[in-house]
Amino acid sequence: MKYTLKLILGILIISQSCEQKQTETTLYLVRHAEKDTLFEGDNPPLIQAGYTRAEQLKELLKNEGIEQIYSTKFTRNINTVNPLLSTLNLDVKIYDYYGFHPTLDSIKASTKTTLLCGHGDNLLPIIAHLKGQPPYESLGHNEYDNLFKLTILSDTSLVEVIKF
């Protein structure tokens, strides 16, 4: 009887410790690279500095274990992640610019290391949605050098800012 009770108690302790283990997901967030600000329309292309930055992003992340890459439908975003997509032989997954909540829930549940390319006005709300503390109140119109690394735990996100 004593042996059975100890066995049951041991199983309960092990199962509780497994339940308490937090899942962890790594999410990199980047704003699209430098765009043509003289372009008339809502889908401006990258300028040469933007293509250079896209190459820098590839070099920075190519060995970070990225398993999936999300982007909005805009040319500037897709061209920002294209060098990394090609290097890692991945396909881009398109997400809704403002309706990003289902995509984030999917990323968090997958526990895959992910890159998400967004815009100056949706990256900080994404960090907040994932229970992280946005490091800035806003991003400037010409601010393209921030890469945010989020370590997403079950109840919070740790945010690291990488300048590149």
C-alpha cells in the first residue's frame, strides 16, 4: 500500500512539473526596408538602400533557425524578406496587416522560430498583443533599423531590440 501511494505521488509530481513547463516561441519582427517615398500609390517598391538592408537582414538571421516567414502582401515587405526566403528555401506566408491576431495565435501555438515583416504602425501593437513591453512609443517614418526579437512564453514576452 505504501509503495502504491509513493508511486501515485511520484506520478502526480512529474505530471505537474510537465504541466508547469512553459512553452517558448521565438518571433523576430522587422519593419519593411527603405521604400520609395516619392512613389504615388499605396504599394511603393524598395529603394537601393532597402535592398541592401534586406541582404543585411538575411545575413543576420540565416543561422537563427527561422522555420517560417510571414509578410503582408505589399511589395516592399515581400522584397525585404525575399533574400532570406531564398537562402532558407521557404515560402512566404501572407498575413493581414491589421487583422494580425489569428496569425500571432498560430505562430505562438506552433513554437516555430518565425520572422514576421510588418509596418511602422503595426509592430509595436503586435508586441503588446503578445504581452510584451513595446520598447518605444512609436516608430519614426524613416526608422528601418530595428529588429525585435521576442521570446514568447505562455504568460509574457521578453523583447530584445537589435539594431542592424
